[in-house]
Amino acid sequence: MELEDRLAVKLLAQAQALLGKAMNETLCTHPDRRLVRALVTDAQAMIAEFGDTYFEERAGAPAGDQAASG
């Protein structure tokens, strides 16, 4: 796995952690909807950045094709 892919996966893990925090907040008796919205917005940005990095084409072939070949 290339360095860029590993960094992208770290972004996905961070997004997962933010979504976990958002979920925990929503389960509170009196959730702070502003906090939940901020956490989800940050997670969306991280997921978008993950997609841009992880699924970008490298050396003329899509990332999925490279995984199948090696």
C-alpha cells in the first residue's frame, strides 16, 4: 500500500471517530445539535478527501485495477 493510500485510510479512521462522537452526542438526553452538525460536517469533509486521495487514478489506471494486479 502506497503512502498516499495509508494517509487516506487514516482520514477514513478519523472520520469514523468523529461519526462515533456525533452518534454518542445524539444519544444524550439533551443533544447539542450544533455540535452534531459540526462533527458530521467535519466527517463529510474527511470522507470526501479520502475519496479524492484513495480513488484517484495513478499511472493511468484506476486504483481498483492496481489492487487486482498486485
